[in-house]
Amino acid sequence: MKRIALLIAVLAGLSVSACEDGGPSDECVPEPMCTPECPEGYCGDDGCGCPCPACPAGLKCRDQQCVCGICGGDCGECPEIEWISVEQGTFSMGCKADAANVDKICGTPDVLPPHDVSVPAFEIARFETTAALYAQCVATGACLASNTLGSSATGNNPNLRDHPINHVKWFDAEAFCMWIGGRLGSEAEWEYAARGTDGRYYPWGFAGPTCRTAWTGVDGCSINMTHPVGTMPGGKSPWGVDDMAGNVAEWVADHCHTEGYQGAPADGSAWTKEGGGLCRVFRGGGFGAGLEEARSFNREFMSGDLTFKDVGIRCFR
Ligand SMILES: [Ca+2]
């Protein structure tokens, strides 16, 4: 199907990505009309090498093939996702502490200054994406298999189906959320969903994690591995979302802005930038998190083409 579409596109003289083969598209700046067809962010032989739009609706281009993009029909039955509605509202994003405690509470300047953000209504998945759900997406070809080399990888362990998928790239997270008809959340949406409007540091309040609120490394609550999603009911966010702190940290849509929030959008949208590079943000801390990483305003940064044992996926729409 792809080859036919490619031929048609070439005959029609459609523009081709300006990227060189193999380069990450946000560095080599594909032509704008190609972007929606290249959800995994690669151009050339590593992905979006085809002229765009080259794939029929519901499909996407990867490795110069049209593959499943969105569930339904030949692209697999759409899974049941429990979505939680989050009302629009304004909250103070970032770390707020009195002058004497800024260093102790806030830690690093990337969480400063606190600033008001007005977030439109959205929906968030109540649970982190499980290994079972991710496997359904892989089976359709819409998602690539997770990295299963590590001993704590959940992607190929039949005993860990109800654990969060881990060892996924940012591009894998984006592909999964697209497959279920959703998207990655912005940092602002994520933080608002985690801590609401009263300025709390954690989903449940101001006190640090315990073994009743979050799967983190604090007090040895987690033994260096993931746990079944939704098994820390004492740690729900104000909206009723599970595991916003701990278990696995969660990729969000934003590019990295490690210098702080100066210039950040105030409308709840993702803070991306032209030529923003591969670096992406993840939130909430994982099973190895300490007090700081588990805080809802904490930000962590990593190249989107790397994977880690306690970084996974949560979808929004
Ligand atoms: Ca989590």
C-alpha cells in the first residue's frame, strides 16, 4: 500500500522532507506538512522518508512503510481506557517556598519561578500504560517493541502484564498515545493533574511518600522494580489519578528547558521549541525516586531516544 502511495505522491510532485536520511526530524527540520505523518520524529531511512502525505487516514509512515497509526479496523481493537476528566482551572506551576527554604524544597532552578498557568479541560488516563496494553499496540505494528534487555524490563515478561510498560523511548510513548486516539500531556497538564490547585507538593498532600502512598525508593517501599498499576490507593491525585508519583515516571510532550520557567507558556500548552532537539521531559519519579524526584513539580530530562527502567507512559486526550 505504501509503495503505491509513494509513487502517487512522487507523481503528484509533493514535497519531500528536507531531512537527510537517518536524522532526527526536529533537528533537521522537515517541511511542515510532513510533520503529522512522522509521529515518531524520524526522517529518511529511520522513519519518515516518504513524501507527505503519503499514508491513508489512520496510518502513519515509518521506515518508508505505511503502518498502523490509530486503533480500529485492521489496526487492532481499541483498548478500554479509564479516562478521568480534569476541569479547566488555574494553578501555580513550579516550586513555591519561602526564601529560607527555597534551596531545601525546590532544589534546582529549573522548577522556578512559580507561575500561574490556566489549563483548559482535558482527560487523563487513570493508570500508567500497562505492559499488556503496550503489547496490543506492538502487535498491530503501531508501536515498536520496548527495550527488553534489562532484568527489570516489563515488555517481555508474561508475569508483569499489569505492571507499567518501561524502557520505552519518548517516541514510543507518543506512538502509543496516538494509537489509542490520545496524545502525550503537556508538563502543565501533567502537573495540574498531579497536584490540583492548593499548592501541595505531592498528589496526596505536602508530606513525603510513604509505603502507603507511592511506589518509590523512599523507606525502601519499592524493591528496585515496577508494581501493578493502581495498587497505591492512598496516593491518588486530587482528581483521582493513580501513581502520579512513583512506579514509573512518565514522558510528557515538552522539550527540555533546564534553565527555568522564564518564557514558559501560561495557557497549559506544551513548551516545545523549533529545532528543540531530542531532549524531553518526564515527570513524577519512578520506583527508585527519592523525596525530590517524587514531587509533583519536579522535572527530569533525558534524550527522547533513550529508555530507562523506571520511565514509562501515561496518555492524555
Ligand atoms: Ca507514575
